Amino acid sequence: LEVKLDTDIVSHEFYLDYKDPVDKSGAEDTQLAYRSKRGAKWNAYATFDQWTLGSQYLYQGERFNGSTRLPSYSLWNF
């Protein structure tokens, strides 16, 4: 899902990802290693003359490495 909109001088982009990361090659359907089922991203930027200022928020849901659960995480980029 993708949504783009402008609010005054700031442009926003929202992305939501829902995946089915399943290994279907074996007898059992297991989740692919290091692949989350959910993710989200928000980009915001503003342009002033020749300059563009921006930021990004990234979220990745929990994922697995074999039987080990890896927690979800968030990341800010400026």
C-alpha cells in the first residue's frame, strides 16, 4: 500500500508492506529466514531553493532465523 500527499511545504510518502515469506520448496511451509511479514516506511522531505531536507522512518516486524525469534526494529534516517 502506498500513499503520497503534500502538507504545506512538506511532502509525505507512506508505504505498508504485508508479505507471505514462506519457503514452499519443502514438505513443511516454514517462514523464510530473516524475512518479516510486516513492514512500514514513512518519508518526509521539504525543498528550499536548491536544498532538500528529509527524514525517513523504517519499521520491520519480527522475523525468524530457524527457531530463533528476532525482534522487530525501527530506524530513523535524517
